[in-house]
Amino acid sequence: FILELVDDLSDERNWREKTITTLACRSAVKAGQRLDAKQIHALLEQLAAAENPFTCPHGRPIIVRISEQEILRRFGR
């Protein structure tokens, strides 16, 4: 991991931001990982307090809006 990070940073101007972004992604909750109610509540509170709660550090969406019509369409209603 460290060697990969150093290699990625070799020609990056903003290496601190890149390092923080990479570490955040590596320590994030992964798909399929089970959380208890207390952990979920804590994550939602932290998300609500975030400067930008809509995307991860790489710009991928965290929250998406799905209309009722889209939900009904997907479930064949």
C-alpha cells in the first residue's frame, strides 16, 4: 500500500490531499460490511456534518435521489 501510494504521488503536486483521499477510501465501509445501529447512526451524523455530504473524496456519489416513479418502474408497478 505504501509503495503504491508513493508511486502515485511521485508526480502529484498536491500529495497531502491525494494521501488523505486515498486513506479515506481505504478505511471506508465496504460493500457487504455489516454495521450495528450505533455505527450507522454515527456515520449518518458524520455525513450530515460533512462539508460536502453528496460525494466521496474522489467525486463518486454518496447520496442519490430516486423518484417515486423510478422506484415503481423498477419494481414493475
